[in-house]
Amino acid sequence: MIKALQKNWRIYLIEAWALGMFMVSAALFTILLEHPALPLRSLIASAFWRRFFIGLAMGLTAIFLIYSTWGKRSGAHMNPAVTLAFLQLDRIRPADAAWYILAQFAGGTIAVLLFKWLAFDLIAAPEVNFAVTVPGQSGIWPALGLEMLLSFLLLGMVLVLSNHRTLAPYTGYFVGGLLVVYITFEAPFSGMSINPARTFASAFAANMWTGWWLYFVGPAAAMSLSAFLYRRWYRWQHHGNCLSMDGHMSGEKHDNATYEVLGPKHLLQAQSSKEKYHESYY
């Protein structure tokens, strides 16, 4: 753990920065569109359209973070559930995964606490309520089911697209677009989190822990299941080999310092030799 921190601390700070910026955007646009003292809530009377514009802002924020220089450097997980899925896929080492998750929780929480300190009256208004994610009127179990479904589909889409020869570079844009859809249509049922660190950040600042556990268990379990099933399918398609499988949010490895393909040395060496052969041949 200490060696990993000494080697990759800058990368972990990027993950903290990324989720922190995402939470800044979530808090800011929720305030702008939902606070009753600000004009946009009156101008946009429909809750549906306010959710759409919040979703659009969050989707664009995600795209910016994924394709930013720093985002490409860390892989822009921004979500402990994503990091745990990549750990299961042997694409990140356990020590790096642990620091990623700590950084994500810290970055998101600090961002919301800064809003609480600097703009308490705005973010604490009942209509804004620190942008918390809580189950809707349908209750905890439908919220849990929807959080799992959305998480499963999101990671599955990332894995499918990032391994597609043509669509891989556009993976992050699809992620942003899916967030817009999720927030617009699903937020009334679960608050639309799919991210344990995002839920914790708002819950900690608001001291509101209604159904908090479902936002931890649901996304983590669903994304891990999605990763497991995709790897089984990928191996079936590639004669048992999954060493060439990608999973980059931006669709390309770029200079990501922590994304690694881990596995038996003899298979890794054979894969490396095969790739070098194809590079020299073409």
C-alpha cells in the first residue's frame, strides 16, 4: 500500500479531483435549477425538464472529465463500484484499487463540504438538500433494483464499446449520454446515484442516511456481475483469452499509469509477443 502510494499518489489525487469536480457540478446545477429563490426554477416549471437540464450538465461534466488529460491519466473511474469491477477483471492492482476508492470518497465529500461551508443557505435549502440521493415514494426495494439495473447496464456498455474497433473512442460520450437519460427518467425513484462515493458525499454533508446501504451494495454488486458476465462472453469469443480485453472510459489507454492487464506470466508474455508480431507485420 505504501509503495503504491509513493509511486502513484498523483494518480490517486486525480481520482479525488475528478469526483470532486463531478460533485461540484452536481451541487451547482441542482442549486441553480431547484433553489426557489433563483429564477430558473420559476422559468422551468416542469420538474421533468429541470431534471433533464441537470442531467445534461452532469453528462457534459462526465464527458469533460473522462476526456481531460488528467482523466485519461487515471482512467476516470470516479466510482468505487467501477474500480471494484476493474479489480475483478484484473485490470488494476489491489493496492491501487484501495487508494482509488479512498480518493473517490475523499474528493467527493470535500467538494460537498466546501459548498456547505461557502454557500450553506443555498445547498441546505429543502429543494436542494445537498443533492442527496434517497429512495423515492416507491420505497427502498424498487430503488435498489433500479440502482442495480442502471449500474449493470452502464458498465456493460463501457466494456462493450471500449472493445469495439470503431466505437471505442466514443465510449465516454455514450457514458455522458446515458447519465442524461438516467437522471431525467430514473432520479424520482432512487435519486440516481449508481456511485457509493457520490451518495456518501451528499449524505455526510447533509447527515441524511436514508437507505444509504443500497447505494453501496447495489452498484458494486451489479457492476461486478456485469464485469464477470462480460469477461465470460469475451473469453468465449476469443478462444478462452481475455488478456486483450479493454475497459477504458475514453476508449483508449493513453498514458493511464494504473490500468494493467494482470494474469499468468506465460500468458502475458505470449500476448505481448503476439502484439509485437502484429505491429511489425503491419
